[in-house]
Amino acid sequence: MGNTRAWPVLRTTDLTEALALAERLLSVASWYDPDGCYLDAWAHDDDQVRHLTETAPDASVTWYEESGSRTASVSRPATTLEQAREALGTWAGITRCYILWHNLKWPAVPELGLNEEYKYAELQVASNTHTIHCEEWAPEHTVFVHARPGHDARATWLAAQVGTEVVGPPEFGW
């Protein structure tokens, strides 16, 4: 068992730009399963839950209570890039949220001594935040590549394949 590390490769106020970069990164993956993609949002009150579920009646809602405060995790599948764009665009107008592609493989990079990676390979666009868990609001959207801990070189290589670079330190992932 283990957890990913997530390297930010773009921060932008333009959600279209963030999703375009995600699409380019998906094209670098040696394989990905569109069914392994979902959208997740944190709702901090009943109005946010209502707005999120009105836009996605198929969404599942899980409530959490901590220190007298209730928060809901609202999730729904997004199996096409168009569905991901539409859903993230809608939900980003309501609260902090992210889209995660988790069923993919990063290619081998023999010159760096890196084999193909499946277990830790993920791609994420986090909206209105700089963190993978959407803990704090920010005016930007952040694109993260997830990989095996210690594989900073893979994150740098992936970013370079799409004309960008790692723009911050890695976060402890899932």
C-alpha cells in the first residue's frame, strides 16, 4: 500500500486552459480508462448540496460531521472529456471541487530509469484551490500529476511533454 505524491504543473484562473492541459497530459498516458474518472466537490451547507445535486441528479452525497460542522462530499462520474469539462465548469461556480482521472498508466521513461506506472498514476484538476483536497479557496485552478513518491523526475518529465513545468512542491496524495 502507499500514497501518491501530487505535483502542481499549472495554476491559472482560466478553467478552459487547465482542462486543455489535462487533455494533453491524458494523451501522454500510455493508457487510460474513461470510466475511471469522477468529479468530487465539498459542500459546506445545504444550499451548496442542493445546487450540486440539481446539476447532477446521479451524484452521490456523503455527509461528515466534525466539531459541530457538517460538510458533504458530492461525487459523480464523468466518463468523457466533454462531460468532465461541463461538470467541472458548472460545479466550480458553486464551490471548490476537482476532477480526477485515476485509472491510467504513465509511460516508462527508460532514460530516467522509470518503468511504466499504474498504481500511483493519476491526473487531477482542482478548481478554486491550490490543494488536492480542496481545503482552501483560491482564485486559481490547479492541475496536478500524481505519481509514485520520490518520482520527482517523472513529474518533471510529464510536465515537459506538454510544454509546462512543475510549479510547486509535491503534496502528500491519496
